[in-house]
Amino acid sequence: MVVKKKTVRKNPTKKPVVKKVPAKKPAVKAAAGRGLKKLETKIGKVPKFFKELTTNEPEMFNLVMRFEEHIWDDGAVSKKTKKLIAIAIAAALRDQHAVRAQLAGAANLGVTKKEIEEALRVTFLLSGMPAYVYGKAQLDEVMKK
């Protein structure tokens, strides 16, 4: 009788793979800085969220910036008209941060206070007096002329 010896296979313990994250290159930071400046021109005040993305998730930042460009660039509707729409929507939602950010970028596009007031009247018609009053109060505070 032949006795077979059991072979015990030892599984070598695998060492965890540690991915090395390359240090942020100055070119990446410079590109992110240009992207933030461009965004500030388009929308006004840049939310903290975008600034954090440049270092925490640069790939996500680049995707968001491409989407932003797609939305804000002139098309069938001008950038200026899009800005008025954004202000009206933000006022209808009564989102102070968004209203102020959109108002801050309005002057960069040549949007006048009278144009914003007219857009807010549309907000009044569709969203009611509270939205209009809210938007008007923000406008009067940000654009004092």
C-alpha cells in the first residue's frame, strides 16, 4: 500500500499594494488656478467646493470644468441670458450663496441692474413675491447702483 503524503500548500502572505501618489506638480496647480480664475469670471464667486476639488480630486475638477464650459459658453442662448436665468432660478430657490455668486459674475458679462430687475419680475410671476423680494434684496445689497 502506498501512502500518499498530503502536500500542504502554504499561501504566501501577500503584502498590501501601496500606490504611491505623485506629488502635485506645479503645472497641475497652475492649470487648476487658471481654471478657477476662468470660473470666477463666468459665475462670480467660486464656491469652496471647487477650490477643494483642485487638490483633493483634480480629475473630478477637470470634468466639472468641462461641464461648466459646456453649460456657460455661448450657444443658442448667450452667456448674458444664461446669467439672468441663473440669477432668477437662484432667487426662486432663495439660495443666498447662489444668488450672490451669480450676481458677482453678472457685471463681468455686462449684465445691468435693470436687466436683473426685469429677470426678477419673471421670477415674481412664476415663483411669487417672496422669491422676487428675496432676489431684489440681494441685488440691492450686491449692486448698490
